[in-house]
Amino acid sequence: MDFGFNQEQELLRSTARKFFENECGSDFVRARMEEPAGVTDAFWTKLAEQGWLGLVYPEEHGGTGLGFVDLTVLMEEMGRAVMPGPFFSTVLLGGLAILEAGSAGQKKEWLGRITAGEAKTTLALTEPSARWDAGGITTAARERSGRYTLTGTKLFVLDAHLADVLVVAARTRESQPPEQGVSLFLVPRDAAGVRVTLLPTMDQTRKLCEVQLDDVTVGADALLGARDGGWAPLARVLDRATVALCAEMCGGAQKVLDMTTEYAKIRVAFGKPIGSYQGVKHRAADMLVEVENAKSLTYYAAWAVDENAPDAGMAASMAKAYVSDAYRRVAGAGIQLHGGIGFTWEHDLHLYFKRAKSSEFTFGDATYHRERVAQLIPL
């Protein structure tokens, strides 16, 4: 594959960078951290006007029909800006689930509204066990007279308090392997029996919720895809969302590296810039190596999911296993090389370190994905 970006992708990068510099500076991010919504209507409308809410959706549903490599470019720039708001949950979780598993009618109903900025959605997957595999899904969906009743608790659900509809993964059949008994449901957030609670988090740019489903009843038309066949499309969504998250993390790590090297050029100690000292040079070089390795793994994974390559799942897990550790280490090193100022609330480095820590565990940490790679190796 060609690791270079084409002219259109570089134009997307420059456009996105300029947009976020103008519309999503650190003052904007900090203000959104203090608000439950985490986004303004005006900002969300501007994202829709740019066409980014439908970047990877087909043109027939109001999207632009671009690929995941193109999305990687955009996600890197979002990571550089530590962009808050429900873009990830709406476009890459709930929206992709509808695109992967939904009927023609469900796609027509929701995807056009998502791309226009008129609807938000998310994926309710993880539960108190905090597992990302099918075995962690215990929320029950019982069928009676053509309707389903859902009961259970979902934790760490991104932006559930903003979503118009939740894509809920529930168990319609006890089975071994557990992947065979999972179904997906479209559940309106305001449905009777749905209780959404905003959770306190370290990374205030990400809004996580607890979702209680107390005998929530939905019709058969709420079933997203085939009954008992929800895990296969859900696994594809998770692979794609994982790659997108890795791209966002790469953008954040690159920004930390840029901030640190610039600071090393202007911070003077003992009569000369600290960047001239060997210890600082070595640490910055290590940061550069980690960022470039992270990008290489992420770009390949983006290409693999774009091409539906046989190793797409493994490539996504290899990228997440490496990038989870790399972003955390780069952000930590950036704070250390900044010295005391790097620990202050006024400096922006803590925004990136917090995002690195929250992203490290989203969709599974490095240990989880190394184990997944081991399971996927064809031996």
C-alpha cells in the first residue's frame, strides 16, 4: 500500500486544521468541559455544513461516500484540537451500527438526519463487567407477542444524555459461543423505562453515562438487523471505531510532540535552550519514534478496514495495542519536559494527558488487544 496521502486528503487536512484552529481552540474546549452537553448547537451545525458528519456514509444517505483513510485524516485533526462533543458517538458508533446492520427503512430514517446534524445517537455496549467482547453482554431482551422487553444496565456509554436514539446490544438467546445470541435494538432515549445518568470522569472532554433499562418495551421494528445476528456487524463497527480512535490519538500525540519541541527551543536553562541538552534531545527523539510508529500502524489499519482485508480486525487491534501505550507515554513525557508549568491547570497539556488516559481504555486497553491479536493469529 501507499502510505502517502493524495491531494484531496491533504486539502481535507489543511481545511480541518484551519477550521479547528478558528472554531475549537482551547478556550472553547475548556468551556465545553464545564457544561453537561459538551457541544454547542452552532458548532454542531458547522460540522454538518462541512460535510464531516456524513464523511463515510453513502451519498444516497446524504453523506460524501469517502473512505476510512480519508476519515483518518479528519480524526487526526480532531485529536490535535481535543475536540469535545458527540461526533464520535454519533458518527462512528451509533451511526455506523445503523449503516452496518440497519434495514433500508432504518437507514433512510436516521442516517440522513445524522449527516444533516438533526439527530444524535450512540452505542450502548459495555456493562458493569467493563468487557468489550460478546461475553460481557448480559442485558436481556425478551420477546413476547412480537415485542421486546429490555432489562439491564449499560455503563460508560458515550454521550447517551444527548442521543435521540440508542443502539443497544442485548442478549436474545443464551448460547455458546456468546456471539451467537446478541441482537441490536434502536431504543429512543425518551422511551419509558430508560434512565440516563451522567458520570463524573477524569477527561471532561468525553461525556460518559450510565443507562438503566427497566423493562423497556420496543416493537419488532426496533430490531437492528437479524435477531441473534447482531455481533457480526457490531464487531465490524468496533474495528472501525477503534481505528478512528487510534487516528484521533495519533493527532493528539503529534500535537504534544509539537508543543514540547517548540517549548524546548525557547525555554532557557543555564544560559541555553533546554533543547540543546542531550537528555532532552533523547526524550524528544523517543517521543517522535512513538508517534511515527503509532501513525504507521493506524494508517495500515485504516487501509485494511477500507479494503475489507482479511487481517482488518488484527490490524485494528495491533494499532490500538500500540497507540494506547504510545499516546499515554508521549503525553506524560511532554508534561515532564515542560517541567512545573506542564502540571498547571492553565497549560493545555493536561487536556491531552486526560484524553490519552480515557482513550487508552476505550474499546479495550493494550493488554486486551494484545490478547486479541494472539487469538487472531492463524496458527
